[in-house]
Amino acid sequence: MSETPLTRTAPARPPDGFWVWHPRYRSYVLFAGTGLLLAIAAALVVRAVRVLGEGAAAWQAYLEGLAGPAAALNALVFVGVVWFALRFLRVGIKALSVPIGPLPALPQPLLWAVQVGGLVVMNLLIALIMFGVIL
Amino acid sequence: MKRLLQVLEPLFWMLFGLGGVAAALLLPALFFCLAIAAPLGWISPEAVSFHRMYALASNPLGRLVLALVPSLVFWHAANHLRHFALDLGLGAVDIPLAYALYGLALLGTLASFAGAAAL
């Protein structure tokens, strides 16, 4: 059973021209495109784990292999991954800032603080472990 | 074939959400350290020595993180790329593309768990 909405809305229509010329579409579509960068980053993590399983010599070769021009490519992937993380938070805040069942909507500043805080704390924790500061 | 994708759609979106959270909360630092900082020598050799890295990765928590994070990110990426293709107007090839992308995510998941289990 559906009710007639009180507010009249215009029918959905695609933008004129190609999406690249519309900033809102550009951001949205490029965000979807970061899937490729995430897959590359995840594949490299898997490779690092598999190399660790092959022994010390393989691990050393892995580190040396990524020290060359590959580092520049990895830096580009890293920029994409960070942009994805920040953009993903925006989506999360929008998704959570509505009432869910009997629960009231949480204030957006609180959602920002929790999500940005979680991102910073978790990534900092991993970096501190990897840099040998803790553990 | 289309029916199976429709049945599994909620599962794909759940994995998409979990993968997004994993990618945002854990992947930036993990990727930065493993792909940039360690190879370029920004981390001390002792910290990235084989024995320390192996000890970190091979404990139960390390194995769990290193198996789950890439797996979930692969599923997130597959679903995101499928919808990226739809945005680009490739709806005519949605079904074969979806099978290819989710198939690659499944292979990535198997590789992640096999890698973590082999440590």
C-alpha cells in the first residue's frame, strides 16, 4: 500500500551531456571507480602475506622490488585509498543520520566525531604497530 | 543466472558495507606501511625485519585481520565496480560483468585465506 506524497517531485532524468561535466555526478562516479584502487591495494596486501610465507629471502626481495618506480604507483593508489576513506565517511554519516526504528537520529557532529575518530585511531594503531612503536 | 544475482543481492550489499568499513578503517595505514614506507626504508629495518613481520602476521589475530581485510575489500570493490560500470552506461553487460567481478572477489578471498593459513 502506498500513499500519495504531499510534496510534488519532478520525475528523475539524466543530466544533460556527459557526467564528467557535472561535479556532483563526477564525485559520485569517481567514488565508485575507486573500487579498482581498493582492489589493487588489497591484492598487494595479499601478496605481502604470501611472500611472508615464502621465507626471509622472498620478503627481502619483495621490499626491494617495491622500492623502485612501483613506489610512485603505490603512492597514487594510496591517495585514492585515502580519498575513498574520507568519502566513505560522508556516506556513512548520511546513512546514519536518520531515525532507525525506535531510535532517534543521532546529531551529525557526533557522527562525524565518532567516524573520523575511528578512522584516525585505527589507522594510527596499525601505523604504530608497523613502525615498531608498540608491540 | 540473473535470478541467482538477485537472490544474492542482499549478501553482496552486506559485504560491500563491511568491506567499505574495513577499507576506510584499516587499509590506508596497512597499505601505506606495506607498499610505501617499508620498501622505501622509512621504517627501521628492525621493525620490518622478516622475523618481526612474520611474528605479527602469524599470530591468530594477525592471521584473522590479514585474511578478512583484503577479502572484504575485494567484495566491496567488486560491487562498487559493477555499479561504476552501470553509471558509465554498461548496463547491457551487467550480468556477465557481475559474474566476472564477484568471481574475482571469490578468488581474492580464497587467496587471502590461503595466504594467512600458510603462515
